[in-house]
Amino acid sequence: MDCAVLKDGGGLVMTAGSLAGRTALVTGATRGIGRAIAKRLRSQGARVVGTGTRGGGGVPDGCEYCFCDFSDPEATRRLAADVGILAPDVLINNAGVNRIAPFEEVDPAEFEWVQRVNVTAPFLLCRAALPGMRSKGWGRIVNIASIWGNISRAQRAAYSTSKFGLDGMTAALAAEVARDGILANCVSPGFTDTELTRRVLGEKGIAELAAQIPIGRLAQPEEIAALVGWLVGPENTYISGQNLVVDGGFTRV
């Protein structure tokens, strides 16, 4: 791959869900949920390549870094070509964008931008990764969706369209590749305590939001990463085609 290795960490803490000898690609791995997933998979022994849009990297220690802006179709196509060469055993499509606006005020160009990043890029990367997974008879794909791909609310037209679409794509993919030893799932986080969430909502906003969640708090990125780590590890041998919601019970009340 045309990507620089930024860090070469050691002293891994191996877990029961060992991924030793496996290669994982995690998109959007420089912050929030994606960074937590990259760190988790590295701790499980995988070689982890993480993408981001920060020129200086920002992936966890021991991970390799690739710059890729998925809003640029040509950049996405180049990465997909590299993925064919990398032949990852594990693919995590986490990178995503959002725009909130009243339906009649949604800019068609921005609507297409959200779909390009949130649906088209995962489609192209899944497509590129499949030949290598099929040749090995083993592969794990997790597409990070959202509770807004299970339910929706006002002003989420572009984002919900993309996440419902990602779920549908994952279900179709899982049905097609299961007999090749490839399991594909969605994980749909609810409100998660990330740097971006804190910057947008502030402490007061987070407290008000937490009061609406049965567990009474936001998820930690590491909690999302723990589920992803299990889904792509050797202990998962039968869960595929599912959309697993991690939201503290928010969508069930």
C-alpha cells in the first residue's frame, strides 16, 4: 500500500479473541470509535492499517496509517485498489459524515456527499476485500452504522438514508458470502462519548441526553470496540447479516 508506517509498537496484550497473523483495515481510525476499534484489534494481535484525513496520522501505537478522503471518488478508488493488494482478513468501515437539515433545505450535493462517504466507500472497500477473503476461506466485515439507521428523527434525511442503506447492503453481502467463510455485520452505536460529542453538546447537553438513555449515560468508544473485536475474532463463528445496536436501551423505550 502507498501508506507510511507511522508507529511500530510492541508488547501486545493478547486476548482470548486473538487475531495474531491477521490483517485488519479500519477506516476513520484517528479518533473516536474508529480509533478505539483500531486499538482493540491491535491488542488482539492483528496488524492494523487505519485511514484518516489528518496529515499527521493519529492512529494508535503500533498501527499503520493511510491518508484517504472518502469524499474524493478518485482517492476512494485508489484505496480500493490498494485494499486488493493488502488483502485484509478484517475490514471495518467506520469513517462517516453527517449533515443535519430540514428536508426541504437539504442540499442535493451534500446529500450525495453523505452517501458517497457513508455508503459508496464501504461498498467499494468490501468489494475490493472479498477476493482475498474468499481465497483464504475466512473474512470478517463490520460496517459501523448508527441508531439513525434503525430509527430516525427530523432533519436526518441524508444521514438516515445512508445508514439504512449501509444496513441493507450488509445484509445482502452477508447472504452472498457466508458459504465462503466470510461473516458480515453492522454495529449501530447510539450516543457515544467522543471528543466531537463533547465539543458539540457540552456538559449540559450530554447530561440532558444521558437522562433519555435507560442506562443513564453515553457509551464509551471502547464499549463499541469491544463488540467489534468479538465479532471479528475467532469466537464468532455464526453471527452474520445482523445489525447489532449498542445504545444503552435508547431505541427500545
